[in-house]
Amino acid sequence: MRLLSYILWALLWCCCCWPTQAEVFTSIGQMTDLIYTEKELVQSLRDYIQAEESKLASVKSWASKLDALTRVSTSDPEGYLAHPVNAYKLMKRLNTEWTELESLVLQNPSAGFISNMSVHRQYFPDEEDETGAAKALMRLQDTYQLDSEAFSKGKLPGNQQCALREHEYL
């Protein structure tokens, strides 16, 4: 009978305590996933910036080329158009090249970044999660009588420093 009592207590202890530990590990696991998600999003953002810079470089190249051509043509419009090849080139530029430039300008390199954000956004914490974390920080501060300024600068006994930025203060 005594052995049965110990077994029941052990089972009760496992049932009550185990889920709590699992929740903590799940929470830490989820937060770790968020760190790697953020890393992936930063890389996606860098790729987007690179694509925008490349697009801008192409547009600048077009602008330089067209600026040089219009400088020559506007210095003596009649003389420029007197040559039949120049007249043809002007029509070709206006008909073809400006259309190509328009297409280049209308390209949207943000699509990949926006798509990546949309996929990951479903796993982001929401406002309720943020508020809960802020309240937990305040409870820690109250419970352990932590100095507000030191706490906001990340100074905790036995931990690495991680200061809050001014806009993050509670």
C-alpha cells in the first residue's frame, strides 16, 4: 500500500510539474526560433536594399546617358535634327528606350522582402505578448527590488548587460 502511495505521488508530481517545464522550454524554443527568423528577415532586407541599389544604379545610368544626349540635341535642335540619323535616334529613344526606362522604374524589388515578411509575420508576438513581457519585467523589478535605472541599462546580477533604448522604456 505504501509503495502504491509513492507511485501515485510520483505520478501526480510528474503530471503537475512536467507541463510547466515543457511550457518554459517551448517558450524558450519559440523565442530562439524568433531570433533566427529575425536574422533571416535582416538578410532578406539586405537583399532588398541591394536590389533597390542596383535598380537605382541602372536608373542613374539611364539618366546620365539621356542627359548627355539631350545636352547635345538642345544645344542646336535644328542642326541636330538636320541629320536624318539623329532624327531617327530621337524617335527610337522616345518610342523604345523611354518605355524600357519606364518598365525599369516600375519594377518592384520589394516583392521578395514583403513576401518573406508576410510568411513570418504569423509567428511574430502580438501586442498582448509584448504587454505581458513588459509586465513580467516590472514584476521582476518589484520582486527583486531592482534599481530602475540599472535595470533599464541591463545591469542584473550575474547576467550580461542588455540596455533598453530610450523608446523602449516601460
